[in-house]
Amino acid sequence: MATKSDTTSETKVFENVVCPFCATLCDDLKVHVTNNQVGKMINACNLSKGVFQNAHKDWTTPMIDGKQVEYDHAVEEAAQILAKANNPLIYGLAATDVEAQKKCIELADLIGANLDNASSV
Ligand code: SF4
């Protein structure tokens, strides 16, 4: 990965960045970083842009409709959604550790869900 500084601002440009968010592993991303925030990205798909540009967000706080809730409430809401689903899909898991993936597989078996990962995009 090469780095170039943009002398007109505090922006650093990282070239040939490898994206880890699906099995394609694109290795030609150009990523602009200003004040420790990812900005403009070249050669990145929307999935990659979304994850890189929101990397600093706190994803550990459970939320429903954008509002912070307690974990128990979030789990109950998720269970209700899954229980009502006609064709549930458990998707992603590319950045999920093995123990969590095992739990997802158990859940998919339990509710008859389809299971897919990010390599299918
Ligand atoms: S998520 Fe997008 S940019 Fe990243 S490796 Fe996959 S296709 Fe490439």
C-alpha cells in the first residue's frame, strides 16, 4: 500500500488498499483519509464504501429504528421479526468470528432460514 499526501489539506491518499469485506478482495482501492476519517474512495463498491466510511461508528449499541434500546428489547424485536418471516435470510458473516458464525448456523437450522455470505455479491 502506497501513501501520498495531498499538500493542500490534511488528506492522505492510500493506494492499492485491499478491501476485506468480501471474497473478491479487491486490491486496487484508493482511499482518502482526512482527520482520521475515510472520505473519497476510488474503485470501491457501495458495500466497501459504507463499511470503510462508517468504521468509527459504535455498532455495539443496540438500536431499533435509529433509537437506542436495551439489549433484551433488541433481541426480542429481532426474534419477533424472524418468527414472522416467511423466508428468513441470514446473510453476511464475512467479518464475523467462527463462534458467532456457528450460532448463526444454529439459528438458521432452528428457523429454517437461508444462509449466505458476502462472497455471493
Ligand atoms: S466488498 Fe466490494 S470493494 Fe470490497 S472486495 Fe468486495 S467487491 Fe471489492
